[in-house]
Amino acid sequence: MAPSRGPQALARTLHKTLSNHRGPVHVVRYAKGTAKYVLSGGQDRSIRLWNPDLGTEIKKFEAHGYEVLSISVSHDNTKFASSGGDRSVFVWDVTAGVTTRRLAGHMGKVNVVELNADATVLASGSYDSTVRLWDLRAPARAPIQILEEARDAVQTLHVDATTIIAGSVDGHVRTYDLRKGELRSDFIGQPVTSAIPSSDGTTLLVSTLDSHVRLFDTTSGKLLNAFTGHNHTSYRCRACFGHEEATVVCGDEDGAVWAWDLVDATVLQPNPPPKVHDKVITWTEHHPTDPGEMVTSSADGTVKVWRHPS
């Protein structure tokens, strides 16, 4: 048996800096599949579509009256949903650059939106401690279901065919099994800022405000690994899996991007990593198919595209 080469090194060479936003950038998302585009949203109330290869802005989407906190792109890249301080969810047509519907009902800012796989159902999580589910095929604008179990702001959501995973400031990750009508609540004990399942759904990566990223078994709730060293105590920072889920990646409040081996939780070199943003890194996302690209957004007003040296 050939020796394992271990996890691939993180893409740390700066390719482009996307700096048209005015003020903090809260979220940056890749288009689905092999598409080479990213969407970013920020405190300046705008959403911007970029070509990260060239570093150019393609389009600006403007309808929000308050800061943009979350973006979710549909599977075919024809539409996306966004949310923020407006207390409403906006659904956009990418080509036309306009909103096709606005979903109102939350009593506080909407921290997170997430589309399901075929973009027929949208989930939104709010400062009002609720998760609302919306049927995008129905003419009615009322939510089809409201999940009210959280006791504090909902910060992160994941939606798939049978489950909804919601992470809250109350320190719980709640998994709703839609098929069985069951709820499982796992108490992490610290405010949850992101919760991302592995592609096969067997593990869940959770970041919390005690400078920890934890990996859990989704079936048993057992803690499999903990990843530490970074500074994450005050802001919403997002942890994600690296290429082929062999690594864990998280930006921190000092402006550094940390990477760990998924199996043994050792920090990948360089340790400690260099500061690459002037302020907190709000969002980290690895390209869905390209092993050598990653994007980060920051309160310093920039989005940065990272690659391996060519």
C-alpha cells in the first residue's frame, strides 16, 4: 500500500483582491459546480458578482436597505437568495439583476438563508430565534413552516433533502429530520457561528465562539475531533472543509487563515499562519471542485482569491 501523501497544502498565494465594497464584507459564496464566479455581500447593502480569475466586477445587485449578511446560490446558478438587516429574504434573477420575490415575516435581521438542492425550498434563520421555511413554487408569500425551538439568534443553516441543521447563539445545533418529524438537539455549550456537514452527511463541522472548531458524528453526536489555535471569540467566522474534506479551514479575528489535518487535528504549516487580512475574516469558502482555490472575505472591506502558485 502506497504511503499517504496527507492532506493537500492550502492555497495561500494571493491571486486577486476584490475591493469594490465600501465597508465590511460579511459573506462570499462560489457559484455551483465548476463555474468560476463568486458573489459577495456587505455592509454597503450591495451584492456583487465577480470573475475571480480576472478580478473584475461583473454586476452589482442593489435592493437591500440594510447590510447583507447571507447569500445562497441555486444549483443551476440562475438565481440566488440573500438576507440581512431588512428582516426579509430577497430572491434574485441573476441575468436580469432584479429581485423576483421578497419574503417578509421575520421580526429581526435575517442572519442566514439557505436553498435546498433544487432551489424549491428556502430556509431563513433570524435574530428573532426562528427558522422559517418558504416554498418558492407557491404563489403565497407566507412561510410553510416556522421552527421556534432556538432560544437565541440562529446564525447558520444547512438544508438537504431530508434534514435541516440550525446552529444558534444559544449553544445548540438542532437537526430536524423532515421525513420522520423528529428533532435532535446537540448542546455544544458555546455560541455556534457555522455548522457544515461533510458531503456524505456522516460528520458535522461546527465553529463556536470559544476559538474551537469541532467535528461531530452526525448519527451519535459523538465528538470526533477539535481544532484549535485560532482566535474566534466575538464575530461570526465560518469554518469549512478543504479539498476532498481532508482538511479543515477557518479564518480568524486576527486576519489569519488556519488549516488543520482532519484526522489528527494538527495545524498545517505555516503555524501560526500569517495575517492576510487587516481585520476579522468573516467568511472562508473553498472552491467546490478546484483543489487549488479558496476565497475569504473580511471586515477590512476586501474579498481575496487564493490559489496555489501556477
